[in-house]
Amino acid sequence: MDVRKVAKLAHLEITDEEVGLYTPQMADIVKYVEQLDELDTESVEPAIGGLTAEGGTTVTDREDVPVDSLGQKKALDQAPAAVDGYFRVPKVL
């Protein structure tokens, strides 16, 4: 996999130095995934099939039941900080 192509898909600018740093790391990741592909998983059930919800039903057997949303007022009442009907969060630079 080409590091520059991945960077472009992720909308990241990447230097030649970073390409040199990340290329072997990406190769190691691909090599590891290829090892996983070699494992015999024929007798292993998918993980989702083993999860159970309350009552012992599998997660895939349950029905989605619509519920009322929390609502803006109730959500904001529980917020650490709110301004003009919105959650106030720290600025990310």
C-alpha cells in the first residue's frame, strides 16, 4: 500500500521524511493482517452470534424498538455547560 495514497485519501499532508517513517510501519501492518488471513477460522462462530442481550436472546434476534429522544432541554439540563441551546465544549485547535 502506498503511504502517499493513504495520506491523500485521509486529506493529510505528508513529508518525504514521514513517508520514510510510515512505509515500513504500514508494511508490518499489512504483513500481520496477511498472517491473520492464514488462520483456520472454519469452526469459529462469528463474534456477534455469541453476544446475548438481557433474556438470553442473541443480539441479532432482538427487534429494534423506537423510543422517544432525550430532548434538547433535558439533555442541556444535564450538560456541564450550555450556551444558547447548545452544548459548550472546549475549543479544539
